[in-house]
Amino acid sequence: MEEVNQPPQNTLTNAAASGPESKENKAHNPWKLIMSLNRQQKMTFIAAFLGWTLDAFDYFIVILTIPYIAKEFKMEPSDITASITVTLCFRPLGAAIFGLLADRYGRRYPLMIDIILYSSMELASGFAPNFSVFIILRAIFGVAMGGEWGLGAALAMEILPPESRGLFSGILQQGYATGYLLASILHYAVIENIGWRAMFWIGSFPALLVIILRFFVPESPVWKAQHNASESTGKTWLLNTKLVLKHHWRRFIYCVLLMACFNFLSHGTQDLYPTFLKVQLGYTPAQVTILTVVANIGAIIGGTLCGYTSQLYGRKLVIIISAILTACFVPLYLLPRNLGLLMFGAFALYFCVQGAWGVVPAHLNELSPSEFRGTFPGLTYQLGNLISSSSAQIEAKLGERFKKDGSPNYGLIIAILTLIVVFSLVVLTLFSKEYKDIDFIEQAVEQSEINNEKNEKEKPDVEKNEKGEVIIENV
């Protein structure tokens, strides 16, 4: 991957600065990092966190209700998992659409439109009369889900001080686990009493987040700086996009492959797990809920701690250690038949999987070209999702084929896929660069100047001869 000119490191922003302590000391004190944020920074982060939490909440409602939807539509669970695949397949489209809008018009308004879209699709899913309608609604939901993460992560990472990026990256990404946790609790309270459709109706309330975004969250100062720098050099948004694609395509491909491994790791271990517990192990809805709650508590703790640790020891090291530990806990995650041991294994594995994921929002935004940060993190993330989109369906099909004691052997397939993905993730991460603590505003201005110089150098020198004919040199 090509180098990026890294600007000088800044201390906390004026609003966040406090006391005579050095930046390094502040990086070691998470409570001071949290308290150093001003009101606008706090509101922006809360909005981004809730947006991702409720987006994941709506997604995991399908995961938890697969057996019930299959029963009503008279289909196999592996057929219903096709709706998960479709949702994941359409996420890159949403990342591209809403990301490009965010780079052109700012982060806030595209994010508001995105939240309204996925909330309305969630409500409509609860009224689906058949599987054909249901899968169409989940495809549109996928478009909206694909847009949310990139916009929310960019807005949050751009407005926070560089020193706090690791900690809040870990917390932000665990909106995913928090959404799973909320969906699990709702599953326990609703599924046996009201039915699976009610879960989708309840899942439509995230639209209320738009009020917070509209009245309390400012536009990204980094986007404003980038926008002003582009205007001052006369570059259009379209020209910026072309320059990014021309000069950063290798990094783009690398990040897509990296995120494919990350998404295989999370979806491969989590999406079919409730079905594994219910179908293969015969656990009740109450037991499934207990296990998923414990696992997601582990995920939230792991993601937060590892995100914070990555600010101290680097993004790459934390990802690699978390991935290796994930492989170590796979047997304890799948083999025990004792509920207590299985709970410990689920807690430990989710801790490690989401520990690696806790680094992703900061790492991807730091790798992103400044002109393309509304699009780059979300699009690479969701293209990685596209590559891994069939993971649950593959596991379901292979599990149904390789039976154990007359039941689908989902556990064996989950274990094999997880170990393959861990190896791939470790190898890819070793070849990554990282730009921890890079100042986004200075990067935006400096990168705009660099791209402008490159563009000028690549323009052919044009002269005219005595007859007025154009002579092109330096082609």
C-alpha cells in the first residue's frame, strides 16, 4: 500500500483540552478521554452509536426468528437464510449511494435519510404476506443498512480528538453487539407471546434518531475543511472522486479483502449460532437468549477494551492477537453440552471477535483518503460483507448435508470456517499499514494540495505553432 503524508500530531482540540498532562498520559486514562469531549462531540458520538446499534438490532431480528419465519412460510431454515444473504449483498449499494452523497453534501442529511429508510423497511417486514415480499423488503433494508455504518463512523471519527479515537472506535463498533443484545432480549419477551412479526414492528422506532441528528449534531468539521480546500483550488467533487480512484485503488482493494475476512469472522461465528443452539443442541428460547446475552456482553467488553488498547499498542497488533485468541476459543464455543461451559466459551469468543472489530472504525477511517472518507470506509466494509454474504447460508446447507446423530451438524461447519478465516485475517493484517493519531483536518487540507500538484503535473503542456496548431508536449 502506498504511503500517506502524515501531518504532525495534534493535542486535543481546544474544546477537549484540559490540564497540563501530556497527550500520552491522557491516552492512558479512558475516563479523562470521555470527560474531555465537549457537548457537540458527545451528542455526535451518541447519535452515531445509537444509529449503528439500532441498525444491527433490526438486522439480528431476522437471525433470531429464522425458525419461526420458516415455520410460517413452510420452508427450511436454510431457505430463510437467503434473506440474510440478500440483505448483505445489497449493503455495498447503500454504502456507495449514501457515501457519495455524504462526500458531496456532508454527513448529516444523508444519514437522516438512511435511518428513515431502514426504519420504514423494518416496519414493512412485519407485514410481509409471503417470503417473496419479505425478501424484497430485506433487500431494500440492506441498502439502508449499508449506508449507515460508513456515514456514522466517518461523522464520529472526524469530530473526535485523535487521542480518543481508539477508545471510541471500540465503543462505536459495539453498537453492533448492543443491537444483538437488545434483539435477544426482545426475542425472549416477544417471540413466544406475540409472534415474530411484532419484533419487526417494534424494530421500526429508530426513526426517532433523526430528531437528534437534525437539532443536536453539527456537520463534520473535516468535511467542511475538505469542501473548502476543494473550492479554493477549483476542484469539483467529481474530479476529487476520480483522483482518489486513480491514486488509491490498491488500498481500496486491500481494504475490501481485509473487511471480507472481518465479516466472515463475525457472520460465520454469529449468524447461525442461535439456530445451532435450538436445532442441534435442542435449547429452549430462554436458554438461547441467556447464551446470546452473555456472548454479547463479552463482545461489548472486548470491543471496548481492545479499541482502547489499540490506541496504546497499535491497530495491527491488537487485531492479530484478538484473531489468534478467537481460534483458541472455538472448541469451547461449540463442543460443551454443559450450559455453564458453553456460556463461558460464547463470552470468550465474542470478546475476541468483537475485540478485533473494535479497532475497525478507527483503522478504516485512518486508512481512508480524506476526500473519500464518506464513501471509502463504508464501501470497503460493505463490499467485504458482499463477499461474506453467503456465510450463514453456506453453513446451513453444509450443516444439513453433514448430519450428526440425525441432526444438522452446524457446529462442525462453523468451526472449520472460523479457523480458515482467522488464518486469512492474520496474514492480511500483517501486510497492512496504520496511521494512528493522524489529524484528519490537516490531512484533508494537505492531501488536497498534493492531489492538486499531481493533477497539474499530469496535465500535458500545450503550445501553439505559428499556424495556430496545438503542439502537446510531455505526454
